[in-house]
Amino acid sequence: MSSIRRVRIPALAAVALLSAGALTACAGQDSGGSDGRLRVSMAFPPAQAMSPYGDDAVTLSRLSVIEGLTRLDASGVAKPALAASWKPSDGDRSWTFTLRKARFQDGTRVTPEAVVRSLEHAAKASPQPRVLSDAGKLTARAVGSGKVRVTSSEPDALLPQRLANPSLAVLSGAAYTKSGKVKVAGHATGPFTLTKLDGTSSATLDRNDRYWGGRAKAPGVDVTFSANGTTRANALRSGETDIAEYVPVSQASVLDERQLREVPTARTNSLYMNTRKGVFKDPSLRAAARKAIDSKALIKSVYEGHADEPEGLFGPGVKWAADKRQPVEGRAEPASKAEVKKTKTITLATYTNRPELPEAVTALQQQFEKAGFTVKQVVRDYARMEADALAGKYDIFVQARNTLLDTGDPVSYLESDFTCKGSFNMSQLCDEDVDRAVADAAGTESTGKRQQAEMKAEAEVLRTDAVVPLLHERFIQGVADGVEGVSLDPMERTLVTADTRRG
């Protein structure tokens, strides 16, 4: 864990902060009560009413509500969850999973039929979960007592990792309604049960006393959602929350250093340019935009040093990448400043949920304008932007992307974000050489050889300038004194676990 750099603040501001802290901390010290319930402030309000088939699935995973057949460890290796073991057959096309004895939160048993039903519903979901839409077609069937066989239409060495994705959580039959909506509340298997969701403002979780892994150490979790990072940090400082997710770097200097946990991640903040239409359909203009970027200035001014300079799509959080990186060749020559000045106004968009991104966009606007571009900013909550970004309504979209989120292996990220049929292709990229390189990586069984192929695919993607890595993010989690067992997961799938508790 890296140390948090303290930043000097003006004396008057320091006095004001200390005074406010003294007033609120006294009240905050006892505000949690004595029942041991955890209070968590999270950055991303539910976008789909806690549907398991979108980004809300990650929130449910981070709160230990849902589980799949497998889980990923910190290195991205598949480990047992609802499946106690598994083995491949038919050239990695089929995998047979042996289930452990477990019950859903509504008391019904986890059976092979329940697993099959959950995977079938996920496959039919619209939009389909990214982890499935960029893989071969999956089918599942019960094959005897306590066993499920999952088969892919194509060989898939990553299938056990794929089944750890939060969107492939196993739910009881009562979760699936005639209207087509999926009700996670009370029908999952995790150590905490979602009992109440108040729109996009809060959620209540209670301990699942039936949990196969043993009772959670906290009796429940009270969650508030706030896209405002300062609000989350203030809640931690005042004693109103036990865990503040994603503390902004601007707040790190005014929090107690003991409450800060800086975590290296697989997250890369990148600039995605619309290659299908508009100004950046021209590769030379994309190259000019890339040339205009000063990442060192962004890291120093916006991230206060809490980030790493871009090495490619995969930074320090993907530890094997540096030794296998390949040179980027064949990029277009940048357009001249005179040519840039002839272009129309470009839309530079990002979202508010990660507070550094709007600041980064402001800095980027200055860099682009210095290079001759005319820039208009669009900044809103992520839930209001994703559909437009995927539809190609912005010239540039700046986002923080976890490159290992879907399967713990970068190949699924490469498939979803940069191939012609990719379901999360913000750049609208469709390049034959990129598709071929990604397909080669996806079809490589050996881990070492697949990683080498993935780095070749990285070089092909970077050649297009459809995406320009800005920096490799570290994130800061805020944890109150006396709170133990918080999961500092580089892949961001876990936060509150059965072991998380207040002292």
C-alpha cells in the first residue's frame, strides 16, 4: 500500500476545517449506535434499480449480496464460490461444476436447475451482460446430483473466470418475475440480503443467517449513495459513515491519514475518440489530439501524484503486462495546427461520479485548445451518459475503465471495448487488424501465450488512436477507525465482506 502524500493547506482553511471537524466528530463518534451495523457511502447510485445485468451488479457484488459459481482472487484466478470444484472436457468447450450445499436467502436450496435457470435468464437479458455478449454462446444443463455442465459454442479457457462475473450471479426462482424484471432482494446467496432500496439514495442490507460460509460478523449494512466525492469524504470525517468509497484525491489531504487506504488498481483512465463519425473519423486528427495530451500535468495538478503515467492500456495493476509490452507501429501522422483549426467544435464528455474526471476534462480542454481545437464540455452523472456514449453522440468520452473487471483477464475488455461487435465500444472502432489480434488472444489457451497475444492486441488498438491512455489510477478508500475486514480489491469486485465489522 502506497503512502498518502499530505498536502499543505492555507492556515485559515485549516482552522476552518479543524473547527468543523471538531464540531461534527464529537457527534459522529457515537452516531453509529451500538448495534454494530456498518454504514457505507458509495459513489455510484443504482442505474437499473439493482438489476444484476448492468453496472449495478458490481455494486451488489461489492456489498456481498450476490455470488456466482466462482469468484476471482486478487490475481484474477478462479476460486470456489457456489461451485466447490470444476473440471474441463471437450477441448475447454465444456466445464462441469460440482455445487456445494447452499441455500438462497429465501430459504430454497441452490440446485443445478436453479443455476441453469439463472444462466439462461442472463443470456436472454437485454442488453446482454458484456461478459456474455463478447463470448461464445453458453448453454447449461444439470448432469446428475449437484452438478452443472456449462458449454460454450467455442473453446473458452476463461469460462471459470467468466462465471465469476457479477452479472452471472445465481438467484432463486422467485427472483424472476412474469414482467421480466429480476428481483435480487431476498433471492441471492451472499452473506448480506438486500431488504430495501430507496430509489437512488439508499439501501438496507441485513445479515443472511443461512449463508453457507458462516454468519457475517456485522448484523447489516446501511448504504447511502452519493456521486459527490466531497460529500462521501465529509461523511467519513464527521463520523457519519464507516466506509467511504473512492475518496477524491482533493480530500485526502484533509482526512486523518489513518483512515486512508490507497490501492493500486487495474483501472486505466483513457480518452475514447469517436472513429465512426465527426472530427475524429480522420486518423490524423486523432493523432493530433493524442499529441496534445500532457499526462504528467494531469497527474500532478488533478491527481496530486496519486496516479501513474500511462504505459499502455494495462498499467501497474496488471503486473505481467510491462514485460510483454510490444512497440506501437503504423500510427497516422498528426494533422498540423492549421488543419486542426479548420475542424468543427468537438464535444469532450465525462461524468461526475469520479470527481477527478471533470477536473481532468477541464485541463484537457486547455491542452486541446492550445493545439487548435475548439472544445465544448459535457459533464453529467454517468447513468445519464452511458447510452449516449455507446451511441457515439460525443466526439471524445473520458472514462475510468477497469481492464480486468469482466473476467479477470484483459481479453474480455479488449473484445467488448475495441472490436466491431463489442458491446462497450465507446470509440465505435471497427478495424480488421484489431479484431484479428483480439480473436487470436481469445483463442489462445496457454496463459503465458495468451498474455503475449493480448499485448499484441494492445499495440494494434493503440495504433488506431481510437483510445489514448491518460493515466493509471490508484484509488483511495476511506475507512473509519476501528473498522476491520474491508476488502481492498484491485479488481473492485469486493468491498464489504462477511468479515467486515466495526470494533
